Amino acid sequence: MIMNRLLIFTFLTFFSFQLIGQDSIAPIKTELAFKGQLSAWGLLNGNNNYPLHLGARYIPQTNFEIQLPKQKLIDFEASTSLFTDAGIHFFDSTHIQTDAGLYRLWGRYSTQQLEIRFGLQKIDFGSAVMLRSLRWFDQVDNRDPLRLTSGVYGGLIRYYFLNNTNVWLWALYGNKNPKGMEFLKSNDRIPELGGRIQSPIPGGEGGISYHFRNADSRDLGGIVNPYSKIPENRIGIDAKWDWVVGIWLEAVWVNSAKDLGPFKNQEIFTAGMDYTFGIGSGLHITMEHMLAAFDQSAFQFSQTSNFTALSASYPIGMFDNLNVIVYYDWTNNNLYNFINWFKQFNNYSIYLMGYLNPKNNQLSFLGTSGENLFKGAGMQLMFVWNH
């Protein structure tokens, strides 16, 4: 894995020097920038094994740009995530977790219409906000104010036509852990390939996406048949219109070539809409509904789950915002409630969050914002400094 990353960046560095040589007649500008984000929090929840959690995360980031003539650009980004969290059970015990690793590491060549990017990066697309059928490669949870997510190793090419149509092509390699809404990990020795076309349609824009990979089910302990290579085809379509209200649709079909019982086929549909009401500073409402099904045969809909999400956001003055998010699980009749008050200063911000959720959480597919900690009722105070 380390050798693969070194080869990628060796290629990019060589590629950049070749381009610099070609454009050496005109002046070339370079820029080096350092920045970072420090977040610290305290979480109080009597339903957890450790009722009090105190933690911090620091993400230092370095960016280097080579500005070439004719609006061409070569740039690199490298960042790490340094994390620590202490769970405290009063007068009894503590549990400390620490983690350090790469967060982003990529190089890119871009023009006005072309972007080529290699390395550890974030890839996301689609119109849905909270219940995202097209969350294929990231773990962003809409309730996370920082919208943090692990990246994927691979290459991405995007070309933008003058009529606003754009074409994406990607190849991923070396990603062991499940991505997005996957419940099976990938065979990290076999490349994953896919692409997307996004184009204007009457009244809005639409897209069609495709991804192929080989999944690995050997670590599931007999839940499904153990295979090291499971060819999987994934097709998604999406569309968004901006009329009196914003309306969007996402639909995904995942098909596995091996016998995985009821997990051989997966269908996920999302429909959503949003509107800003002229109340005070403007009340923005977003609503989405998701239908998910696992079937032995495609589109059988024998095992379905339904979820509805509602978000209300209201600005209070110039620097404050109040956001409420509610999820309803129709299958288990569970209601998940989240409220966030946010205040922005020059380069730092404060978040005060509260939540009231079932003790048995069924929304782990939404993302990775500490789902194991957000069961029951609790509150969290977070301080974020950007420099």
C-alpha cells in the first residue's frame, strides 16, 4: 500500500515537471500554504458506558500550487487527522482512545475544463442531503457540523463541457474498509472502476452513475456465503429541479453475481424537496424519504425499510444559526431528534448540540459521526478553530 502511494506521487511530481518545462516561456507562479482545524468537545450522555467524553481532533493541512500559463494549475494537498477521546465514568474508570493517520493526500492537474486527481481524496455526488442513496464513497453524516469523512485511494478524471455537461471517470485501489453504504468490504487487491455523466435536463439537471468492484464476504462470520471475489455492479440515477420548490430524486440498484441470499440485490430510492419560507430571516425546510430493500431477486421488495428525514434551519442574526433534524424509522417506529445551535466568530465557532434518540440505534447507515455515543438523550459542546 505504501509503495502504491509513493508510485502515485512520484508519477505526479514527474508529470508536473514535464508540464513546467513545456510552459517555461511564460512565468510560473508557486504558492505554499499551511492551515489547520482544531476541534475540541465535551459530550454528556448517561446512557453510555462512559457518561462523559472529552476529546479533540487536529487536522493540519499543507497545500502547494504551481500556477501555469493558460489557466492551468498543478496543486497538491496533504493533511493528517490527530484524534484523542477520553471516556470518563465518574469515580470508577476512564477509557482513552487515540488515533493518527492520513486524512487527505492527493495531487491534481486542472484546466478550465479538465481535472485529473490522484491519491487519497473525497469523492461524492448526488442531490440528496440527509438520506443519500448515492453515498457510495464517503461517510458524511449531515448532523456532523464538520462533515468529516474518510477518503478513498484512487484516481478521478472530470471533464466539463461548455453546455454544463460533465463526465467523471474513476479507478479505486487499496480500499479495504466498507465505503459509503456498503456492508461488504472490497477486495483491495482488485481495482474498482466507475464513472458518471451529469447533464442539464429541462428545468434542472440529471445524472447516471456506474461502479464495478469485487466484494469480499469472508469476514462476516457466516451471515452470507464466504467469497473472496464477488463481482458487484452498481447503477444510480439522479435528477434535481429548481421550480417553486427544489425537488430531487435518487435511485440505486446494486447487484451481486454470487449467491448472497437476501443480500444479492439491493434497491435504494430517495425523494426530497426544500423551500425557504419568508419568515423572519428565512426558515429553510428540507424533507426527504428513503425506501431501501434487500432481495434475492431484483426489485422483489420483499424486505423493505422506510425512513423520513426533516431538517429546519433558521439564521439568528448575522452569526448565529439554529438547525433541527428529525429522522423517523417507519419499520421500527423510532424517532431520532437532533438540534444544533451554531455561532460563528472570525476564525472560530461554537456548536451546542442536543439529541434524543432510541437506545437501540438503527441509523448507523447515515454516517460515522459517533453513532455509538449518540444513543438515548445527551448533549455536546464543540469548539472549532480554523487557522
